[in-house]
Amino acid sequence: MQWDAKNIIEKFGGIKALAEAIGKDPATIYRWTYSKEKGGTGGIVPSSAAHLIRQAANRQNISLIEHAPLADSTHPHQFISWFRRTVPYIQAHRGKTFVISFNGEAIEDTLFSELMQDFALLNSLGIQLILVHGIRPQLEEKIAQANIQSTVVGHLRITTKGILNLAKEAAGTTRVSIEAELTRCLANSFISNADVKITSGNFITAKPLGILEGIDYQHTGEVRKVDTNSLKINLHAGQIILVSPLAYSPTGDIFNLRGEEVATAIATSIQADKLILLTEQTELLNDNKDVVKQITTKQAEALLNTLDDENSDLYLHLREAIAASQRGVKRIHLVNRKLNGALQLELFTRQGSGTLISTHPFEDARQANIEDTQGIMALIKPLELRGLLSQRSAENIEQDINSFHVIEQDGLITTCAALHEYPEEGMGELACVAVHPGYRSGERGEYLLSMIENKALAKGLSRIFVLTTQTSHWFLERGFIAASLLDLPKSKQQNYNQTRRSHVLIKQLST
């Protein structure tokens, strides 16, 4: 998304007013309105002027946010459908803690205001936020202006005393810009009554990186310790926490850190529900150039080992994601921050917009509880109506809830299965297998089958069987073999529904 030059000019009250506000010649502003064939920018504000315009808008209390209607009035049913699908995600995220890392490039982008608006929206929905920002382009600009030589080895800058002073300036101005924009967005948005406080503090203790391979990194450092208790106190007070990539050692020395490393350290220290790394591009694409929606930590490690450039953003982001996952953060998201609204799409829609990295393919596979009854009913009801499953009432599900396992994704039950035990025969029945239509491409059924098999083995059962009318091939492909009614436990033979004429399939379990 880019700013429309005509719209920006109107907001400031004309070309001359805008030129004066940002310190440009009016002729420069005129050129923004010309076509590219005539030497103009085609009606688009150049990105080089975005920062100046934001600063001027902030001084004059001018809102740069375009308000679009929530739904096309001619298709209200589309909005209602969207809203209903979003509610479970809103409920699931409420009260959770997200650590979000974004680079200094985001502050200079025309989408900066929209990104701050997104953060404010997340907070208004009851999500606890810790924001960690970078300062790379801001620092590089100051280094160029000061005509100081700077050396970057791999992905690490050697921070001399002179560069450290510039880093302090860059961090301070960047932090103030973020606080000001976030506050202004709240005051000029649909959540203007939200009482949001933004706090910064000395939450990170640093240590020097030292000398690596003969190179002294001087004031470049790494995280030594995170003040977890102080972070939690501020979060519980309803505050948005903003963390800069500068930190102090116990001796009072200041060190320049990588923002992504700080975010990972914080997320692992407080065991955040999500670590979200906002990237400068969509990094994980499959052979068809589609976004890879989900990978496991092991798959991320395998991919990391294939990358030749250890200084690429993808390598660094995967490394941080793997480290966070191994240290207990359940969900790490890589999201392209240049896609307007990508953060909301990732968090509040089934299809998402980025890549989820987690230890297991489906992190929330678990034993069902009584609160899952309605979710299970909603999942199996369409299959019962099609005759694929036997009819079950909510009371039946509640009475049998300890037999069920489910996979839950952000508050939505996407998969369920039950194990009924016949210990005298050493057999178990796999029943009520159902996968939400929107999730059938993710092998959730197979993952839950594996869980049921492990549970059966733990219970001392040696075989499991299933009765099915239309999915025989799926089970046959997973090691089941055709059997007869006489192979079932006697009590099951007596209760066999002759009307359904289900196929009998049995699988021998191996330890």
C-alpha cells in the first residue's frame, strides 16, 4: 500500500501548505501529481518523503489513516459470515501474551500508521503485547551523516564508541516515534476510548559479545538476562511494553543488540503464547510460490541446514524461531509486514498470511474435556447428517468425553476421535473420527490416529478396530486390514448396527 498524493495534499490543505510542513519545494510536491511519462511519480507519494509527512502530521494532529467501511452494504451477509468465523479466534487470543519483533524499516514505511493501528487493535481485544523494534536504517542514516566508517561482519555491526552514541540517538528517536504514532492512532481511531499505556524500561541485562574469530565487537552485545517479573507486572497492568535493542550490563555499560534476539529472549523467558517475527518479505514459499502455512521445528532445522547464506534474513529468522520453539514457545509466526493487514489475517483467519512454526505439527492435540462437547458436536453433526457417523447426542458425548481426543487450533476444535476400550479382548475401537472441512489437507486425522494408537498401547491393548461406511481406503492405507463381524469383541457384535452395514477394519499395534 502507498499513499495517494492527492489525498495527502488535501489533508494538509494544499500543495504549498504541505511543502512548508515537510520542508520541500512546492515544485517537488507538484511532481507527485504528474504521470510518470511527464516526469512525475504517477500520483504516489515517494517512500523517501513518508517519514517527513508522518512527522508533520504528528505535529499538526493530522490523521493519515484511511477509514474504509467494514463491509459492503450490498453484501452484509459476507461481513456477518466473516465476523462469525473471527469470533473464536478473538476469544482464544484474549488474555494471551504475544511478543512481536519488527525492523527499523517498518518505521520508515508508509504502512507504519496501519501497523501501529494493528497493535492498538490487538491490545483492545485483550491481548498482552510486548513490542521489540529495530533501528538499523535509522542508525545507518546517522552513520552516513556523521561520515563515520562502520564495519558489519556477517549480520553483526562492530559497535565502536562513536557508533554507540549514534545508536543511542537512533533508539531514542525511534522509540519516541513509535510511542507518538501508537498514541495518535488510538486517539484518531475507532478504539479511541481504549485506555492504553505504553511503557519502556530496563527489562534486558546485556553482556559484551566479546572477541569472535579475532574480531573485537566492542559495544555489540547479547542478552544476558531478562527481567521476567517486571515484564509480567507491566503486562498485567494492561500496558503495551516497548523494548529497544539497547541494553545495559551490571557495570552500566551500554550494548547494541539484535532486535530479533531480544524478542526471542523475552518470549522464552516469559513463555509467551506467540513470538511473531515481522519480516521484510514473505520468506517461506513452496515450489508453486505459495506461502508455506506450517512447519515443525524439525522441518525448520532441516531447512536451515540447506541454506547457504547464513547472513540472510531467512536464516536468522529460522534460527530464532527454532531457538524459541526449543525453549518452550509453542507458536512462532513469520509474517510479511509489508502486506497491509497481514498480522490480522495471520491471527484471525483460518488461512492465515504467514508461516507457523511449532514443535509438533498440531500443537494443541490433547485429551478432550467437558468444555469441548459443543465443539465436538459441531464437528460431527454434518457427518451424521450425511450418514458417515452414527447419531450421538450431547449427553452421549458428555458421558463419553474421557474417551475423546481433539485437536484445537486457536479455540476451534478441528479434529476429534474416540477410543472405546475392550480390555478382555485386548482391543480398542477407534470411533467418531472427524476433521473440519477447512483442515483436511493438514494430515490432522493421521496425527490424531497416531495419538489414539499410542494411548491404546499404553492401556495394554494390542489391536484397534474401526467401523466405517465410506472411508475404508483411508484406514487401509494406514495399516488396517479388512475383517469380519466375528473378529470384533462379543459385546460389540451384539450392538452392531445391521442397517448401516459398516465395513470392519482391524489394525495390529506394534510397540
